[in-house]
Amino acid sequence: MPLARPLRLAQGRRPGQKKGMSDSDQGFSDSARPVRARRSVLYVPASNGRAMEKAAGLPCDSIIFDLEDAVDPSQKQPARQALLNWFRDRPSTGAEVVIRINAPSSPWGKADLDTVCACRPDAMLLPKVREAADIMHAEDLLAGRDMPGGLRLWAMIETPQAIAQCMDIAACAQRSGSRLDCLVVGTNDLAKDTGVRPAPDRRYLVSWLMQMILAARSFGLDALDGVYNDIRDDTGFQAECEQGRAMGFDGKTLVHPAQIDAANRIFGADPDELAAAQAIVA
């Protein structure tokens, strides 16, 4: 994770929290909000049984089992059953486990939510967020099913509306009992919906990505960078990781296990920087 974040945590503060101010002063509602590394966050289609079997043994920080974009409509129900089976026999893993559902308003939303409640992952990833009301609605749905507070909520920032409303979306974290922990940018959908042309340095996306970083830091949330699609382009992937870290992202979402090691290295603390930070804290 970036150097600045371990420094803040060592001083007993959340990302973005000012010295001498409490959680309530800053609007951070839940002092029990988990703090953990999210350098490498791997998407795994819940319809791919072989990939699911291997996922627990991978060195990624988090796994997102996907019921949304990666699963064909005809495979939604088998994918849900595969998740139920995986969580029933949940393999030993140090990774945080997240389920990305289809939008609650979609034809698959209710069944996906039922699956999340039965599986009880570490977090639920909400796609196609457009405004703060989407977050509040999802939290109300989970509360209505008596889900424990330990089941957290992540939000996909992948629509033009979400970028425009990003600060209000992140501000949902200040609600009493909020589950919101993390913002995840969906660069592919964002580019598609806006007509932005691909560029190696993401020059036409950078200003929007920085808006998300500002929103996340304002309310103590983690921020995860979008995926890099070309799994054969190691050089391009590492360059985008370096860019994401420099921008302030906590980690990167991934589409292939081969990307894990580079993400862990680039978003991890450099040994020399870590030693310097420890010396400052001491």
C-alpha cells in the first residue's frame, strides 16, 4: 500500500483524517471499519468452477467472485449455486472475499442478494452506482435481512453519473452504521459510456479518477483502480500500476492471476520507505 497510508494508520488515524480530530468530528461513522491491504483484487467469474477452486490459493489480497458482467444470463443460477457450494466448504484463505452482484433493480438482483445473505462474504460489491441513494438502498436491503455489520459494502464507480456524484456517494460512509468501505473504478464501462478513446496514459480519464480519489480520501474509504485488459502486456500493466499508485489508489483490480505479483509489489510499501516511516513514528 502507498507509504502515506501506513503513516496515518500508525498514528491512529484513517486516510484523510486530520490530526487531533475524532471519527465523529470527521464524519467517519464506524470505528470498526476494517483496515487491510487491498493491493491486488482479482475478479473471478462465479461461473468458472476451475478458477474458483484455484482462487483460495492465490497470493492476492482480495477475491471478487463475479455474478455480473462476467456471467452470461443463462449461467446466473448455476453461478449462484457454485458460490453457495464454495462458501459451504469455504477453503482456508488469507484473502478477503467479495461477491459482485447484479444491480438490485435488475432481473437477477433479488436472487443475487439472497445468495450474498446465504454465503456471508466479507463484502458485497454493488455495480452501476449512480447516486448516493443507490448506496443507501443497498444498505437498507442488507439491514432488512439482519445481515451483521461485518458484511461490508463496496461501490463500483463506473457511470458518468457516479463520477459527477462521487463526493455524495462517498459521504454515505458518514451515516451511522454505514457498511461502505471501498470505491472501485470501472474504467471499461466509464470509457464506453462517455465515448472516451483509449490512450496508453489514460489521459482522458485521469481527471475523473482523481475525483474518485478525492471523494474516497474525504471520507476514509479505500479506492481501487480499474482493470488492465491485455494480460499479455506486462510492461503496460506495470506502467498503469505505477500510475495508479502515484495517483493515490490503494490497489488494482485484476483480470488474471499473472497480474497479482506485480500489483502486490508496486502497491506494497518499499522496504526503504517503510523503514523511514517506522523511524518517524518511533
